[in-house]
Amino acid sequence: MHPSAPKLVIQVLGMLLLVTLWGCKTSAGNPCKQTADCRAGLVCFGSTCLTQQAGDLRCRQDQHADGCRSLGLCTASADGKCIAGKHEDCLKSGICDKLGFCAAVAERCTISASQDADCRKKHGSLQHDQCAFAGLCTAKGGECVAATDEDCKQSVVCKADGSCAATQGRCTLGATTRADCNRQHALRNPCKEDGRCTPKDGGCIATKDTDCTPLEACRRLGQCTAQEERCTAAKDADCRNSEACKDLDLCTRHAEGTCAAADCRKTRACRQLGQCALIDGRCRAGKDADCQQSEGCTQHRYCDADESSGQCLRSKQEGSGGDPRDDAIILVISTSAMLVGDEGEPVLKMPSRAEQIRSGIATQSEGGKPGSLLIEPLSQRLQRIVELERKRRLASWRTAGDSTGEAVVIADEATPYRVLLEVLYTLGQSGIGRYHLMAMKGTEEQAAEKKEPAPLDLPSATPPFEALRSPRALALTVLIGEAGIAIKTRAGAIASGCRELGPSVTIPKQQTHHDFNALATCLGRIKREFPKETGVVISAAYDTPYWLVLQVMDELRGLRGQTLFPNAQFGFAR
């Protein structure tokens, strides 16, 4: 053998090995599990090998578009995520405009800080103060970090969620054991409520499916799999087994780890609430046209899409002082669950309607006490929302002279009056003093009873209510019962026919239906005699359906061209 032959053989084998290894790499457009599977210059994004340019384009489009637009996450990383890869990503984002996070540092947008004073300034249109809010008071490496526990303890996040310890440049829970994660931190228990039971870098993360499966969010929203350090809906089976699939048609796993509808336009959320667009894995109100075709618009004038909340709001051109603010809390009561705002986890599961009438939901819910009207899980959720929003100054629900927040209650039309009382009582006890009531679509029988109101036409010679004359307030009360609608005053009950006092029901039922035209005529007569009166107390039997209460409320406010008694309060039937 020639002396150089062994060397030549080794070179040939080496070349063959390189060719073999190159041949194992996947080209653009082919499936992959990680970027290492792809050829040089490609990234594994969405289980597909892509060029950097194609990956960046994915981050700017489809389901990732909102993250790019809002948070500057517009560049595809080597590990298949959308990140803030350059300053230009941040400068065009909403987080730059609102919070001043205009510099790309460590794959995210943040404030550019060269000295500590930069961290203590207010930035962006919201005048965000990183030091006061998140304890990030020290400039290091071009960004603001938490350098001491004392900085964290003075921050909003410490008071809001217990992040009071400085760990690796940020304020954390200071967790080092599972026991640390499984205890109350300010307003939340990370393990029990979110499945985040494993300590990491001072915080708590989800690493085991067994920590996720006991959660309400698993049973109801399909968030049963530990993935990317949180409990999420990782596969279609998670969603198909959830109550969200059964009740809301959300049966398909979305890329954002949520359960969504294959077509939001075919859901009840679209038909009733105008939430017809798939945005960030959920059905939301994406444009005014969706809201305007919904029952919320045709019945209650919720016709304008609000991009930030994904909800349909009252039309701003109405200019009514009674319309809900844009920051109002949305409370949804379906036949199966009660949900607050855009939070994923329902407050509680609704018992049967018979049980709601017999015992209410306050005494049956976790922490409920016999005879109490306070729904403890709802109260805790509301208080947490109000406190967090107040702390973060993103809302003004508890301003000087106004200790109340505002809520929009959207309930199934069959919801019993007893539940309505408990919900409104809980709202008040939680610092929510103003509310607006909406109803979901009812049954055909209910629709038959609700008719388009006729114009109010009072006879010119209506006998005056002389018996009601008093220097004191009228004390008007409307009671909704099985036999009809009774109207009472301080002087006594108004008899049938609405012309004198007497023991009979003021507005008897007509066969099986309530006579709303007669109710409007009677209320108009009372208003003409007592034009300065605006208040009324509404009461009903526990089993009175929600839609009927709303219909009576509408008549009391005045649907037929005349303002009657708009200031309504709710009471118990006696």
C-alpha cells in the first residue's frame, strides 16, 4: 500500500461523514422538532424549517400578529419563538407608545436605561414608572433591574402578588421549595390556583401535568398540560374534554395554548355578544360590524367593538350618562358557569336552576355561610381585580368621592331573581356600585311574551291619585309575581285598573303573559301625578326569571318616549 493511502482513506471517510450529516439536515419547508434539525441558516418555527425572513414574517402575521403589534415580538428566534430581536421591533409596538418600552434587550422590549435616574422616570403615554410599579430601580446592562429586596418591597407588584424578593434582577416570590409555591402570596396561591408548583429562579412554574389536572381551568377550559412553564391546552383532546367545548363551542386547541372555536362565527358568543373574530386564541369582538349584528346591539345598543377588551360596548355617540365605562368589569352568568371579564378560569360552576331557587348559590359556593347573600368566590375575584387595577393605575374605579367600580352583568335569561340579588349584593360588597344588566337569548316562549312596546298614549281625563298625596316621598315599589305585577306606594297598593288603592294585583296576567302595555300606561299615570319622582324598588319571587326583571326595568325607565322611574333598586319580596 502506498504510504499516503491511510491518510487518503481517512480524508475520504471524513468527507463522506460530512455529506451524510448534511444529508440528515432538513431543508426549508420540511418538518422539524428543533432548529438543530434544520440546515444552516434556517430556524425551526411552528414545526417547520424556515429561513429567517420567512420566520420573521410568521411572527408578523396570523396568530402572532398581536404579539408583534403590541409587544414588539416580531423576530423569529433559533428556538422557534417570536422575540424582540432589534430596536425597530420595539419602536413600532404599542408597548413603546404606552409604557416607553422601546429598546430590545434580552429578547424583549424594555426601557433603555444608562443610569438609575432613567429607571425612576415616568415613561410612555401611561406615565409608567418601572421602579414604583415593578421594583426595577437600578440601571444595569442597558435595562432596569431589581437590585435589592427593599426596592421590591416598595413596589406595586409586591403588594399585588407577593413579588417582594429581588432575584436575578427582578422581583419574585423568593420561592425555593414546592411549599413556598403552595402558599398564599398576597392575593394568590400559585400552585393551588395556577398549577405553578415548582420553584425556579425565585418564582413558581408548572412542570407536571399532575399539577394542572386538578385545576378548575383544566376541567372547564382544557388547560390540563404543563408546557412552557404553565398549564395550557396543549392538544385538541384537552379542549374536547372541557366544559368550554360543551358550553361555548371552544373545542379546538389554538397555537396560543387556549381552546378556541374552529369558526367563531358559528358560536353563541358571536350571535349574542358579537365576539366573532379569533384573536389570541379566543373569540372576541374584532370590528363594529360584528357587534352591530349581535343581539347585544339590537336589544341593548352594545354596538361598538372595543379592541383592548374584545367586548362590544355601548355606542359612544349616544352620550348617555348611564352607559358603562370602557373599563367596566364584564360578569357573565350562563346556565353552567359564572365568569368574570376576560379571565380564563370561571368563578364557579352553576348548580341546577331548581337548586339556585331553593338555596341560591352564595351558601353552596366555597366559603359560603348559611343565610348569606355574599358569593365568596365571586367576591374574592372582584376584589382582586379592583385592587390590582387600582394599584396599577390602569383604571379609576376608586377615585376620590367615588368608591365604586362598574360592572356589566350578562346573564342567561332564565337566571332566577334570587341569583341576581346575590350577584348585585356581592358586587356592592366588593366595591362595584354601578352595574348594567344584559340578557342572553332566551327561549321561544320568552320571546313570545316580549313584544315591541307600543307608544305610550295616556287618556287626557285620567282620575288623579288623590289617595297617594303626601308630603313624603312616594316610595314606589313594583313586585313581580306569578299572578301579575303589583305596584305599591307608601299609602298602599294600587288596585287593578290603576285608578285607586286596593288589594288586587295592579297588572294581572293576561292568560299566561304579563301585560307590559298596561304596566307602561299605569306607570305613565303615576309619573304625571308625581313628575319629580324618579326612584323605584323592584322585588320579585326567587324563581322569577332574569329576562322578566329586565323587561320590567325597561318599562320603569321608559321605553315609549317618556322618562319614568330610571333610578331602580332591588329588594326582597315580602
